[in-house]
Amino acid sequence: MRVGIARANVIRSDGERGSGTVMAVALGLVVMICMAAALMLAQAAAMAQRAATAADLAALAGADAARVLTAGDPCVVASETAARHGASLSDCAVSGGEIVDVRTQLARGTVFGTATARSRAGPPP
């Protein structure tokens, strides 16, 4: 009688053989996809921050040049400052004689596109 019981157990477990491995592989793939998405979003956020930093520094440098605290044309000084931080100046405008408005974009893009930023600087209030 023991032989019959053992055979019944083997027959029932044959249909589920390897299902744990398939579940583990599927769970591993889901975790890897979520990690890749999180890393891509983190990279995009870091690139946006770099573009914003380059725009801020370029605007400040341009405003200093507009106020004649440093030598040079405000837009040229802003462009050089942005280039030192891995960005290019896509737009520069001087208004009111001392206020500089710049737009930058990073030379390298991400999966989500190119990071851009805008900044405005002028004399203290």
C-alpha cells in the first residue's frame, strides 16, 4: 500500500516541477527592470541639476560683466562659463543694462533628451 501512495504523490508533483524557478526568474526580471528605470530617472535628474547649475553660474558671470565688475562682453563671459561646466549657451539676453538672462543645454543628452535650463541674474536688490 505504501507504493501506491508514493506514486500518487509523484504524479501530483510532476505538474508543478520547476514552477518555483520560473517565479524566481520572473521576480528577478521585474526587480532588474525597476532598478534600470530608477537609474535612468536618477541620471535625468542629475543632468537637469547640472544644466541648472551651469545656467546659474553663467548668468552670474554675465551679470558681473554687465556691471563691469569683470572684463568682457556679458554673453561671451556667460558662454565661456557655461562651457567650463559642460554646457552650451543656447540664448543670452542683456536687459536693463545689468540683468542677464541665459538658457543653457548640456552637450550630452540622456535617454529622455537633452537637459536644458534657464537662469536670470542681475545686481543685488
